[in-house]
Amino acid sequence: MELDFVGIDPETGKEGSPTAWVDQESREIVIQGWTAGPDLLDAISRIAWAPDHTPGIPNGEAVVRIPARMAQILREACDVAERAGL
């Protein structure tokens, strides 16, 4: 697997920073972020996102938090992933 680096939190320190990459082969956006805490996970577990959708986070999935200041980086990651399929 080869990942293309798209961007990192502009206010990052030297480690543990929210980051975005794109897997060109699968056209997936890969996100590193802060681990969601118990309060956020509890709130999510009570929300039904769509009719007949089971609430909660299934095994094999995770919730991460990233700062809004990374919005442009995420937009760019979406563009890169879309272009990968062309």
C-alpha cells in the first residue's frame, strides 16, 4: 500500500498530529486524529443516523476528532481521491 500525504494540522507540534493521506489504489481518504473520548462515543451510540440504521460504532470502525482548521486539507484529500479514479 502506498499513501500520498495530503496535509497535517497546521498548528501541529512535532508528534501525534492530525493528518490526511489518500490511498490512490483504493481511492480512500486515510485520517489520523485524536481518539474520541467516552463522552463523544456515548453521544454517538445514542444517535440513529438513518432509518433502520443500528446506532453505535461497530467492531472494526473508529471515531477520531480533527480540528476544523483542517477543512481545506480534507477538501484537498477528497479532490485527490476523486482524481485517483480518472
